[in-house]
Amino acid sequence: MDIMAQHAQAPQHGEDYTTVEVDLDPIRRLDKTGPRYTSYPTADRFIEAFNADTYAYWLGKRNIGGINRPLSLYFHLPFCNTICYYCACNKIITKDRGRSGKYVKYLIREMELQTAHLDNDRRVEQLHWGGGTPTFLADEQMRELMEATRKHFQLVDDGEYSIEIDPRKVSDETIALLAELGFNRMSLGVQDFDPQVQIAVNRIQPEEETLNVLHAARTNGFKSISIDLIYGLPFQTLISFDQTLEKVIAANPDRISIYNYAHLPSLFKPQRRINEADLPDAQTRLDIMKLAIKKLTDVGYIYIGMDHFAKPNDELAVAQRQGRLHRNFQGYSTHADCDLIALGISAIGKVGPTYSQNVKTLDDYYDRIDRHTLPIMRGLELTADDLLRRTIIQALMCQFEISIESLEISYLIDFKTCFQEEIRLLREYEQEGMLTLDDQWLSVTSKGRLLIRTICMVFDKYLRAERERQRYSKVI
């Protein structure tokens, strides 16, 4: 069992972990800017001293000691043929399919470079295509990439193979092809069904278009379908978002994600096309978030954490009940024991006690691979303290509690001695009824779950200085 799961067994110690209480008053007072903790330390802590040679060394160490961790693969496919103004992803806007054809060939060459450092331990339990718009690739390009993946890695028969879908860009035939290639899970980008909102963010997407793709996915045997929404977009109101939620609930997806829009036009140029005066105010955003949680939990979805909901029998909900839930750079995941190998520009991976990120531009990417060099831009080797804090943050983010005794045994520490300052800071949340802390357990209550990122920030040593927090979006 993964060490994180050892400290957060299936939550039976405290209250029902499936519940979440929305109390807007303490949220207003305690909400802070902070990271989403898809990793700890977060990606902005990566350093360029971690380079291709460092990464190759850690890939090679996978072959030592007879412990072969299974793999998760992530492919970043950055191309889109239109721009969504809210988007903060690393994408390339083009209508030239030839660019993606060239990119696929370089992805395959990167696969060759990566697998040259692996022995025969190439068992893949998870695979994800993200973007951008992965289905920007032509059918023959998708076939070429998946065939090469199967050539270089062993994809297990019962693995989780997922893809991000823009419903505006796919046909029934495309969905059938994806199923043929082995994909069995998908997430559908929707954001909002309201026409005024769609116009404001340059994403015109009729409801029927989305439902057709969802129906095609079910017809072709996809095991899990997720719909992604965003709140905080221009012209959204409580009434309009309620109508979107009704339509999504009627579509009956297995998972629903509702992300908080972060308006950071200084960092993401497309957002400059959004008029800040058209954004809903803070109170409306809170009301929308509260409405969404109530409506989704009332109809039976489980609140997984942060912005994720799932049906009780979905793998995410099952993994959370069993203490196996994990977070990585794609969000919540069910395979905590996997090393994550990432391919393509800006992709972030995790091998052993390390993180690594590829170069961010096509020119750099192609240049590195042409020189037969792994395209690593930066990364990080985690210290013992990093690993300890990562375990705590992961457990809290995924299970909302941690066994202090188990943590002390695994890391040979005294919790009270190591975390005196953190305990002092946690007392404020305890007084607000957000968590309980005793000698045996740190448990986040149903009232505190919406502020789980803020609570985790207490254990983030890199965020001690207040000025560091300015680079992040609001938690709620």
C-alpha cells in the first residue's frame, strides 16, 4: 500500500466523510489564495538544476531492488483550433493539422528516449491524453500515437485510459475510434450552457452537441464520463447556473467537476478579452458554489473534495472509501502507487521522490529531441521533510484525515515536536469547527472540507511568507 494511504485508511474514525457543510461566514473570513496541491512541493518550486541527466538517473533507479512500480502515462496535446478566453492551459491555436502530425512523431521519439532508461518494467495501469484539444489530432495521428504507445509500454487490459474531449470537435465516428484505440473514460468540457456566458468566453457549445457525445460514449462502452463546469465566468448568475446544473444532472454523468475560475489576465493573455466588470461578485460566486454542492449531493453524488463529485459506485468514490485516493497533476486519481511519466511540452511527471517538467515551447521541445536529449526543463528531488509534508497534504486532500500515530511510526518523528507552529495555526480552524486535532487523529469536519486547501497550506513550509501567496488564485 502507498505510504500516504497508510495514514488515511478508509475514513471510519470521524463523521461521515461523504458529507460537506457549507457555512459561508467562515469561508469569507478564512478563504486565502493558495495552490491546488496537485503536487507538494508545487510546480513553482521546481529548479533548473534538476535536468535531463537527473531525470534519467531516477528513471534508471526504477530497475534497482526488484520493486517495479506500475506506470501512469500523460500525453500533453496542446493544439486547439479556437481560443477559449478563460483558458489557462499551455495551448497552441492553429487550424493546421500538419503541426499535430509533426508533434506526434516527436512524441514517439520522446517515448523512445524515455524507455531507453527503463528495463522491462513498463506496465501501464493509467493513461491520459490532455490538452489543448487531444481530438485535434486526425484519426491517423491518434492511431499512430496509440500504436507507438503500445509498442513501447505494456498497457494492462483493465487499465484506466482517459481523454479530455471538446464536444464541439468530435463526431460519433471519432468516439468509436477512441473506444477502438482502448480509451474507456472521458471528460467533457462544458463550462456553462448559458448562451450569454458562452459568447463572453468564446465557446459556443449547444447542449445537444454535448449530449450527443455523451450518448456516443455510452454506446461505445466508456466506463466513466465526466462533465467539467466552471463558476465565476462573466454573466453567470445563481439562476443561470442553476439551469446549467439541472441540464447536467439530467445528463447523468458519472463524475462532475466544478472549477473556480481564476481571473489572472496578467499571466494568461486570452483572459484579457474578458471584461472584469462582467464577472460575478464574490457573494454570487459563493452562492453558486453552495447551490452546486447542495443540488449534486441531494441527487446522490458524493463530494470527493475541492471541486469533484462522483456517483457512489464510481472509481473515485470507491477509492476514497478504501483509502486509495490520490492527487496528481491531472487532479484526483485512483492509483497512488504509480510513477507518472509525462510526455509533450510542459508535461509534468513524478518518478520516485522526484518531479520533472518538460520544456514549454515547441521549438525547445523539437530541439532537445533532435539532439537526442530528454526535454526536461526543471524538476525537484524531494527532501525527507518534503516527503513527510507531502504525505500529510495528500492524506488531507484525499481522505480529510490522517492518523498521527501511523505517521509517527512511518517517519520516526514526534508530531507535536515537528509541527509546533502548524499545530498552533490549526487551532484557529479547530475553534471554527473546521477540524479536530488530538493525539491520535487530525480530521477535517464536514464544515471544513471546502477549505481543505487552506488547511493544507498550514503544512506548506514554502508558503510561510505572506508575499508568496500572491501568485495563486482564491481557494473559493
